Amino acid sequence: METITREQLRVLLEAGAVALIEALPAAAYAAEHLPGALNVPGALSAELAEGDAR
């Protein structure tokens, strides 16, 4: 996995080249999240990590 800088991430997000996903409980995401981040609740993120296509 390649490491990128915050500036590189910002450029990629602005270009629509990547999606930034946070796996937070809804309340935590609502309280604070990274700009441009989408939220995938914890249980769903675990299923996605396991390759569950449901």
C-alpha cells in the first residue's frame, strides 16, 4: 500500500479520483469527520472487509 500526503489526498478528492471512507458510528460521524469523507457504519465495513457482497 502506498502512503500519500494530505495534499495528495486533497487533490485526489477534489478530482473525484478517490472516495474517502470512514467506519464510524453514526453519532461519531455526525459530530466530526474528515472533510469529504463518506461513512460506512462499523458492521457494514466489517462485512465489506470480508468480501460479503450483500
